[in-house]
Amino acid sequence: MKRTPLFDKHVSLGAKMVPFAGFEMPVQYTGVTQEHFAVREKVGVFDVSHMGQFFVEGPKAKDLLQYVGTNNVDTLENGKAQYTCLPNGNGGIVDDLIVYKMADEKYFVVVNASNIDKDWAHISKYNEQFGAKLTNASDEMSLLAIQGPKATETLQKLTDVNLSEIAYYHFTVGTVAGVADVIISNTGYTGSGGFEIYFKNEDAVKLWDSIIEAGEEFGILPCGLASRDTLRLEKGFCLYGNDIDDTTSPLEAGLGWITKFDKDFVDKERFAKQKEEGITRKLVGFEMQERAIPRHDYLVVDAEGNEIGKVTSGTMSPMKGIGIGLAYVATSHNKIGSDIFIQIRNKNVPAKVVKTPFV
């Protein structure tokens, strides 16, 4: 198992460590609900250094990213980031990722931890026809996510960069807590605002300690993977391996908004046909109508007990106090307000299709 540079720090803070994507990662510290509310109401910090980072450079860098991803890289200007996904050539998704335009002919790509090797092989395969310069910096870089309504005030204490000038899905490179060349990005996976910062491994402990100290007056808490999951689910964000994978198309997953047909890309014709003919299933949000917690892979049935889909993510929402989830369901039942049933221990528990985000 790999460890992030902050492993010893997590252990000293009493974090419960679990294996995740080949790393020993903190799943929680004080408790999932407490960490969840810290991010929703104050500020929390996550060590997400297990994520992967690639640099794509050279005259053909843009052409390569334009072809392997669904979103339109042409719309990126320097200092702007973009959410996209990699189609696998068979109508599924290799991974979802963020592309940062650092400069003309230089891009920074952030991928999911469990897919680093897979993404690298996939992009490298297509790069044979483009010849961009690829660098896998995953083992050299760390990533902290400072999230919540007090995240900006916390981080602003540590940098001269005017954080209020960094718009959503934009970034800059600056000095934080005396550490130079930090990528400061207005992105995150919690839906509560904040920043993600990328830097060299050797600066991880210094930056972690500085952020904890800066956020102390706001009630900052270190947060683990469990609250990261409940936070993203309340906002209806997809998690690779649960809600999207090599068997799901972007259109089925509600990611048509990052699938741009005004350029050529892997699986373009397949997805265009899907768009024209319509899909047979769709990822929807649902809320339980009785006290129950839906879980990954629970069956979804109709009123007659016929199987119409499967739950991909589910939890008890800390904010709403009810069971919420995402599921692929047949298009006959994907309209907002549709009544569906989640099969939990041989009982069909009523649920209703709702608009996401849940909060």
C-alpha cells in the first residue's frame, strides 16, 4: 500500500485509516457527521494526495486532449480549468478528470487515484498519433482540498494572491505559507466552495499545519473520505467506479453538458447516435419515502416489483436526515416525481425521483 506524505500526521490525529485506491487513507477523524457539517457550515481540509497528476505539453498537447476527452478544450484560456471525461472507444467512460490550461501548449490533468495507470495507458495509446510530451507527476505531487464557506478566509491568511479574484473553475500559481509554485484552484468535490492546492510532496506537512492553524478560529476540521463521499452525494456529483465506469455513457450519466459534438473525439459517432435515438436508462437522484438507507447495487423496482434499475450511490443525508441516492433507472421511470422502490433486505421500500442537487 502507498502512503501520502501526510500519513504520519493522520495517524497522530487519530484518523481511522483504510485501504483506498492502493493507498492507506483517512476515512474519518472525529466522525463523519461532524466533519460533514464542518465543511457545510465552516471549513474542512482533506488530504487527497492519492489523486493522479499528468502534464501534457507541446504543439500537439491540445489536439491530443481534444481527441481523448468529451469536452471542448478550445474554450479553455490560460488559468481556466474544465471538467471532462475519457470515452473508452466502446461507449463507456475510462475516467472523469479536470484539465487545467497552464499556458499555451501546456496542460495539467488531474485524474482519479484508482485510474492513474489505466488513464496513463489510455492517453499514451492515442498519443502515438499526436506526439505530445506526457509527464506522470502523480508520485511527486500532493493535493489538499480546503472546503467550506470559511475556506477563502482561511487560505487568504497564507497568501498574497487575491483569492476572491479566482473565479469558479479558474486557478493561478502563487506562494502559500511561504511555499512557492503552488497551483491554487477554485475547484472542489463538496459543493460548499473552496480551493484545491497542488504542490511538491516535501511541502505537504508545512502546508497542512499552516492551514490547520489558519483555520483554527473558524473551527476547521481535518476530514476523511467518508464525509467527502456524503458531501459529494448531497450535491449529486458522480463518483467513478460507482456512478460512472466503463459500462456507462456520458449521456446516460447526465454528462451531456460536457459532451461537445462541435469537434472530433473518441466515440463521437456512437454518442451522437445515442443522442439522436435516445437512451434506455438514465442516472437519477432519489429520496427515500421511509426511513431507510439505500446502498450501492441495491435493485430498483416498479410498483409491480419489476426490476427497472440499480442504485449506484446511497447514504443517509446528514443535512436532510433522510436516505438519498443515485441510480440508473429505465427511462420510463426517470421523470422528476416518479415513484420507484428500492429493494432493501427483500422489502420494496418506496422512493421518489427528485432533482439534484439534494441540498
